[in-house]
Amino acid sequence: MFCYYFNLTNLIDYSIIIKNVEFMKCKNCGYENNDGDLTCSMCGFVLKRIQKAGPIKTEPEIFIKQEKKTNRLLIWIILGIIIIISFLIFKDHLFKETAPLDLKGYKMDLEEFADVETSFEIDLISPIDGMSLDEIVEFRKKKVDENSYLNIYPKNYEPLNIPHKVIYCKITPFENWTELAEFYLRNPYLLIIIARQASTMPLRYYCESVDIKYSFRKIEETISGTDAKIWFDELYKKDQSGVMRVWMINAHDAGFLYIGIDKEKSKNIDYNYFNQKTNIVNSPYANTSFYHVGQYGENNLSRADPNGRIKLISKNTHTKIYVKLWRDKPKNYNDKEDFAYIINVIP
């Protein structure tokens, strides 16, 4: 009788216990063993196994792979924590009410508004596509100089200085401009421009004849007849809400950093529709809009701000939007304005 002695702890390699394997006959006695047996059921010989596909992964290799997965998971967890902490730190900055620049140490060279009566012509054709930043600045200054005697803009007006630079510093030189953004830049004395609620499209853009007059401390636009119909049609073109956006980029550029709606002098405005305290119908409103290359790949106008929206009560009704402009933030919303911009739409 033969006696077989085997040290199983030396012969069994537990690191190669893997899935998808099949077993050979016992090399020692030829007995066919069941799948999964580690030793021969007849003689106790350690069975050899053949791997079906792929190289055998040893324990260190498997450990390294698991370690890499663990490291990736830790990296994603750390990144997530960083994002959450950054959001908590900067959320007030991201969602706070828009406010004008800090003007500490800066003084606008202002003179009393001219006590005259005159009218304005609208520039619809001057091209600015492809201009350098210096050329754009000089173009804007020339447009301001055309009526500088009215003293609406400060005498030391420089587009790239505070408080104006926030409007122009993001312009991409030598780039094209959207037609609507050009309209704002070409017409600096349209201090207030009314557009559809989610658009820069001026409602008066397609009106053929808009009467724009200056008198002491105010500018008044009058849109009537067929042009009034066009104005209302443009407003209600996309939806029937009658909600519009009040753009103040030119007012800001002229040094009027806050605006508001005079409820007593305005007509056909629904003051109950927007009940937020920060809305333009409820408190002094400030917005630092700017030019930049946006989604259309051309210099355009931003930024969207729900607080700058107002709503009409009805269509094709005599509408008057009396906008009060202040150089500094007023103590009270009902305070007398420094300047007024009035838009009259008479069907």
C-alpha cells in the first residue's frame, strides 16, 4: 500500500480562485471530479485548473485595481465637498440683488441740466462691427458729445473709467455686434429702453416716427397712431402677458445709478403683479448691464434681471411709463427724481 502525504497549505494557491473555470481529471489517479473541487475526491491530489479566458489576476493586481477605484471615489467625494463649500461661500454673491459699483473716491464732474427744449434723432445705421475697443470708445464719446451741452453725461465722461467701465470692459474687440446691441450703443440719450421681458428687443425699434424731446430735467418719448400699434404688437408678440423689461444701461452710463417708477404719474401699469420688494415698482432699482460676446457669437447685451420687469394692465390702451432717475440711492422711493425719462404710448 502506498501512502501519499501532501502539504495542502503549500500547494493550494488561493489567489487564483476565480470565476469561469473548469477542472481537468485528476492527474494522479484519473478520477473525474465535480466542478468546484479543489482536491481529488479519490486520492486527495491538488487539482490543476485551466482558466477559460484572459490572464490570471494575482492578489496584488486585484488589490491595486480596488485601490484605484477607492482613490477615484475619494477624489469625487473631495471635489463634491469643495463644490458645496464654494457654493455656500459665494451664494450670496451669486444671488444677491444687483447693485452699482462702489464709487468711493470717484466724483463725476456734473453741471446743472440745460434749461432748453430740443429734440433727438435716432441713429439706426452707424456700423460698429469689427472695431477695436479704442474705436468703440471714441465712437461712443462722439455720440455723447453730439448733445453734451444738455449736461446729462458728466463732463469727465470716459467709457473705460468708473462707473462706466463695467459696461464696456467685456467687449470683444474686432468682433461683430448684434443689431439690437448696436442700437443701445449708438443712442446714448435713450436713457431708458423698454423691451420684451426676456429680450433686448426695443419695442420702439420698428416704429417709424417716435417723437423724442428734451426739456429741463426730463426726456419724453411719444409713440402714437400706427407706431403705437406696432409697439403693442411687439410687446404681445411672444406671449400675452404684457410683461416688459426696463433697460437702464444708458442711464447707468450717464451716471444715474438708480431708477424707479412714479406710480402717480404712470398709466396702465399693474403694480400688484410683481410683489417682490426688490422689483422696480416697489423700490429703487439698480442694474449693471454690460456688452459682451454671448450665445450668438457677437457682442451683445446682458444681463437678465427679473427685478427690472413691469406689466401692463391691457393692450392698446394709453400707456405712460414715468421713470425716475437718481444719481445716488434715494432714502425713500417717493423722493423727487434727479431726472425723468417718460415714455408715452398713445394708440
